[in-house]
Amino acid sequence: MIVVTGATGGLGGAAVEHLLKRVPADQIGVSVRDVAKAQHFADRGVRVRQGSFEDPAALRDSFAGAEQVLLISGNDPAADLVSLHRDAIEAAVAAGARRILYTSQQAVVPGNPYRPSEIHVATEAILAESGVAWTALRNGAYGPLDQVLGPWQQTGEIAQPADGPVPYTDRVDVAEGAAIILAGDRSFDGPVTLTAPTAVTLDDFAKIATDLTGRTIKRVVLDDEQWVTNQITLGVPEQTTRLLLTWYQASREGYFAEADPLLAELLGREPSSVADRLATHIVA
């Protein structure tokens, strides 16, 4: 059995959908905080059990019978995520899982300014010491484009801090890649990087948006503190804003510049490009 945590979230839910195309439903389980929100999976034959990282006993029950567990990393900046990830890994080991897959992040190396990198570095170290086989899926940035670009369709400007090249990756492609690894015969030990094939900058985004819309979309580089002030004025909490700022800092220092071909190899096709995603975004 393959058990997926966080299956009512965007990435976990998409991974389950892709698993359902590859393995029988009765070989899939989900561990979720609210089982009612996973009823659509239960209706299709998926085993649904309550479990959360804060409740190791419930996690062990939700992981029972699992040969593989896909741990979707936590994203609550106020939580002690390393400890919660440790509890989840220990619960999976106690339940008898033979392999743990963990959704990590591209460029998980000491010194990366992007603060969540520290969490992933520590979690990967826990996995390495767990005594079971493990795979860290170092996913490329797959967040919503609005978060990256700001309200460019209204303003005609991509006004963000200085940045660097990033292989922006479609969440659906990342989820499919995870499902292929879980359902396949090929083992991946340790970290693997799953990204779109091309790294682009916000200058590139502005050019692509200009071509797609027929409007002139300008790239405006904001001073870091000016951007922080703007975000706070818009109602974004300062803690969240400064966390996001470390992502821009990491990108312009080149931490995310290297794309990897593995995701395309797994999918058997080119992952969605920035132009594809932006075109869909414009229509939406």
C-alpha cells in the first residue's frame, strides 16, 4: 500500500489523483486531518484515515500496512516543522514502511538564504538516519504565479525585488512525477530534483506576458525594503513578507538557477513551460 499525507491539499491531492491512474484504489491510503474532506477519495475505494503530524499515534494507525509513505512537508511557519517531520518519519518507520518519500525543495543546501531550506536540510538528515529507504523530492518552485508576479494584469508591471533564474514548475507535473516514482519499479535513493527544464527570470516573464497579451508589460525592480513596505500596506503580514523576500534573495544568488531533466524523463514529455502556465493564467 502507498499512503499519502496531506491528501486534501493541492500537491497531495494531485498526487493521489495520479496514483489512481496507475494502481488500484485499494492499494492507496491517505492520512488527513479531516476525513470528511477526503470523502471523494473514499468513494473511489481509497482507504481514508485520520492523521496529523501533531498526533504520532494516529499517524501510525493511518500508516498501517504501508510499504511506501509520501510525506507532504508542512508549511506552517509558526510550527516546529523539523520536530513534526521527525515524528512523522518515526511513525512511518514504526508502522513498517519500507520507503519514505518526502517533498523537499530544490537547492536544499546549507547556506541557502531561503529560510525553509533549513527545515528541509534537517528533515533530509533525519531521513538519512531513519534506517529505511528514502527519497527526497527536491521540487522546483511550484507556487501560484500570482504570488511570484503580483497584480501585473491590472498594473502592466511586474514590480518585485531583484531576482535570478528559476525553473518555475507546474504543481500538477510535480505531483505526477511523485506518483510515477511511487508506482514505478525504479528506485530513487536519496535526493532527486524535479523541475521544469528551463530557468527563467522575471524579465523573461515580462517578455512572455507582453507577447501573450499584446500589451507592454514592464519589469520594475523594487528595493527590498520598498517591496516589504508595499506588501505590508497590502495587508500581507511582515513575517510572511520577509520569508518571501529570502526566496528572492536566494534566486538572485543563483541557488535555483540549475534546471534538471529528470521530471521530463519521468513524465515522458516536456513539463508545462512558463509560457504554457502564463497563457492558462491569463485565460483564467
